Amino acid sequence: MSGRGRPGTDRLVAAAFALTVLGAVFFAAVYVLGNRTQLLGLALFLAFAGLAAGFAVWAGRLLPQGPYVEEREAMISPPEARRVFASELDRDQEPVVRAALPRRMLMLALGTLAVAFLFPIRSLLFSGPTPWRALGRTAWRDGVRIVDAEGRPLRPSDIARGGIVTVFPEGRVKDDHAMTVLVRVDPARLALPGGRGAWTVDGVVAYSKICTHAGCPVALYVQTAEQLVCPCHQSVFDVLKGAPPVAGPAARPLPQLPIGVDAEGMLVARGDFPAPVGPGYWRTT
Ligand code: FES
């Protein structure tokens, strides 16, 4: 191999890494300006295609190709042979050391890619609610009125004894994540844990409607047993005791929503659910 390197090959490798730089800049620009998924995919394709092409050409044309044969007859080479070998080794290394342009372009390509990926990472960590925070909260807040599926505010007397009503936060009647059921029972029969008796109004108790097993709506109420039943896999929840599962595959209680009434006697939430709603991979209670 010549000691002067291969300028044509160097430039080819540098051009491939330059394509990576362009792809990374394109990715960052698309992400910041409009976040179009197809264009993001194209940008990543260009970036990694350039990286792959650069490495392939570098490995195929700039690195020593061999073959190399190890002499095994003499275990210790005479001094003169070692000197010749060392000088040969230095000479063969020379083109690699001289390939400064590809090395610089590789550093630039990797650095640009790293900077481009900071944009989505920043969005994930600092812009708006993160997925895990969003899943752990609902739209219920202290003072938010409780409305039915038509958006009508409710009074405790609107819930018949033994009745069940699906409700939502006011203004969020399409918000399935906050979907809740109101059940009215005899207040004297309630045996809620942890002082949660204050979370009810005249025997009206509120639970998340999302099953803690696999997320189906807990749509059935067995009035005689005062139990909520999920139709998907028949998990059964005891309404009187804070909705712990008493049968079926669910392992967690339905989270209970603290409720009260406002100055006009309308039902309102007194905060969010104390535990994440939905399937049982949330092990926080
Ligand atoms: S989703 Fe409710 S029991 Fe399976």
C-alpha cells in the first residue's frame, strides 16, 4: 500500500459521512419544524446509510487487507528481522494514520447525529406530560363537577339507590381515562378502608370504570351483591369495601375518586384518583 494514502477514497468516505451529517441536520430540522413521521424516517435513513457506506468503504479500501502469515518456525526473531518487521509495520500503518479526512468526517457525523437525537430526548423528558406521568393522572381535580355522558351536572339525589351512572369530569365527556362510575348504596353498609367514608356523599361512591386487570370498562353492577363486575374476564369488585377484587383475575382495587358537593349542591371531585387507573402493571398500591 502506498505511503501517500488514497485521496479519492478518502473523499469518498468523507462524502458518505457528510451524508450522515446532512441526514442528522435534516432530522433535527424536520423535528423542530413539523415532526412529519415520514420525513423523520427519510432523514434517519440518509444518516445511517451514509454511516454504513462510509464504514464499508473505509474498511474495504483504507485498512490493510492482508493476508498475513505468522512465521512459526523460530519463536524469537533475530534483532535484524525484528527491526525490519517493525519498519514494515510502521509503513503499513502509515496510510491509515494519514486518513485524517475520513476520521474527522466520522467524528463530525457522529457528533451531529448525537445533537440531532437531543431534540426528541428533550421532548420526551421536558416537554409536557411524560407518558408515565400522563398515565398516572386523570383530568379529575378538586372542585371539578361530575357530569353524565350528556354533560349534565349531577346531584346526589340523581343517583337512585342501587343505581349506577357513568360520569366524567365537566368538559371532558370523551375522556375515557377519567371514566368513572357512581354507585349509590346504603351509607350505613359502607366499610371503606382508611377513612374514605368522607369521600362519599349520601351513600354515593365513585370508582374508576377502567378494570385493573386489562382495561375493559367495568360496566355491570350486581345490585343484590353490591358488586361491580367486569364483563371481559369476570373480575368482581366489592363496592362496599373500596372495590377490592373478590373474584377473577384483577389483582388491584378499582381506584376510588374522592367526591363531595359544591355550594350549589352539585357533585364535584375532591381531587384525582389516589392511584393510577387501569391495568395491573401499575404496582403503586
Ligand atoms: S379486563 Fe376486566 S377482568 Fe379482565
